[in-house]
Amino acid sequence: MKKMKKLCAVGLAALCLAGSMNSFTMAEASENVKEQDQMLYSSRMWESNGHIYTVYKVDAEGYTSLSGNYRDAIAVYKGKVYWRKNNGEENEPAAIIRMEPDGSGQEVLAENAHPSSLLCIDEGFIYYTAADEKGEQKSRRINLDTGENQEAPPYRFRAGNENFWFSTSLEDGIWYCSEPGYKNIRSMSGVNGLRLGALDHKLYYMVQGEDSLYTTCSFDVETGETEILLRNQQAKSIVSGTGLYYKQESNGYTTLYRKDLRTGEETSYDLGEFHLYMGGGFYELGDKICLMRFRPELMPDNTELWELDTQTGEKRLIGQWHNSNAVNAAKEP
């Protein structure tokens, strides 16, 4: 199978908050951070120099667990780590912490982040969604030089890259696109559904019809054109890296399909008797894909994270933990 193009990511090796460093040392990890690009948009999983970093509870060779809490998110800017730490409660405000790559020098920048807020960084400011004691959401930004916490345009960041940001308005709920930093904001009138991700100048999203089947589309923020990529899918699709992923199940057997969004090349992977969850926990990372499945019968560790080697087709279990929504998630097609 053809090796997949690696994601542009940052090595955060030394942030061993609740996991093991595996084969990496603190010195090696810190050096990796210096050598790698910034990660301006928060994630739960990324790859750098063949090593994978994650906030998931993973204890496997080639992986470093940064916090062990799958609700967390981390971004990187100018050698500093920015950690949105979830406190475990559904509506409990979360802290945003700045630290060194080895976990030292922790500094709390904010304590009012929404527990599911994404982080995005532009021109020395980190943007996030805040929540007050009544649950009302507001957009905030922090000046990373002065620490000043300021009001930001009223949008909730959803996905983006160096070309554009996709957001939803906190005032009218409508989809908007803009240049990074919420510059030149414009409505995406008529475009709606379930967001999948951003690549180059396109936003990818799904629409679910009255028959419960999914249609996967793209929206070009430069031309305003939409394109239908997949029709009549029973399960959700996923965009990760440069790939569009979807699955087919027959008699308990699962086949995963990948379409390269730049070249159009298609690849398939036989997963066997594996009920793949097409949602969180799915990441394209270099020549590996991380997959999630829910097994409510395995209490308390009812959630499994697997690695699929795209070169050999081999799978291995790399993490297990408890998820309170496992019963419902396991029922998804």
C-alpha cells in the first residue's frame, strides 16, 4: 500500500503528565520540539519524526501520552505548549495552561475556557471559547506576550488552517469563514451540516437526509463552489490529513476506504470483524491510522484505540479506557 503523506505536526515529547515517555528521553523530546514546526490548531493526536503524541490514554511503543484525558487538547507556538485541560465535568470551565515541552514552568492563562473549546493561534494571540457560570459562551483571546485577556469577535472556531478559519457565530449560529484571526469574515450562506475538517482552501462537511443517509460535500472558500464527494452512506465519513475516509460493513466485516483529497487516489483496508467508530479517535498520522471502537461489554475499559499500519495492514491495540457514552456510540453504524 502506498505510504501516506505525513501531517505537518509538532513533537511535544517531554510533556509526560500522566503517561510514559516510552523510548524517548526528556532531552531528545525537547530537541524535537525545537526542530519541528508550530501546531497552531489544537488536536488530540499528532505525529512528529515517526513518534506519535496524544492526550489519549496510550501506553505503547512509539507513543507518548501527554495527559491521559481524551477530552483535553493541546497546541504549540514558539516552543511553548498550550494545554486546554478538561476538569472532567460536562459544563465545568477548563483551564488554559502554558508550559515548557517538559511540563515545567506551568502558567495558567485562563480558567474560564469552555470544556470542549478548541484553541487556535494567530499573530501572537490564542483564541478560545469561554463559558461563564451560567453557561453563556463568549469568544476570547489572550495576548501571548502580555497575558492580557481580551474580548474577541463572537465566533466559535471549528476548523482551519493557514488559508482560512471556519467558525460558527455565537449570536446567530450561522456558519462563517474568514482569514486567520477572524479577518474578512463572510457568511457561508446555504452551507450547513456536520463539519469534517479543512484542507487547503476547502471545508469538508456532511449532510444527513430524511432517510438518515449521509452525503459528503466540500465548499471552496475561494470560489464559493460546493461539490458532492460521497452519496447515500449509512455511516459517517471522516477527513483526516489529506484523506477522506468511509467504511462499508457486510456480515460483521468492515472495509475502510481512503480517497486522497488532492490526487484522487483510492485505497482500501480490510479490518475484519472490527466495528469501527466513525467519529472521534480517528487520525491519519504518517504511515499509521489510529482507529477507535467501543465495546460496552468490556467494563470498565469499554473504549479501545487501535493502530493500523498502512504499509503492512497489521493492527495493534494501543490504549483502553472508560467512556460513559460507549453504549450509544457502539450502536452507531
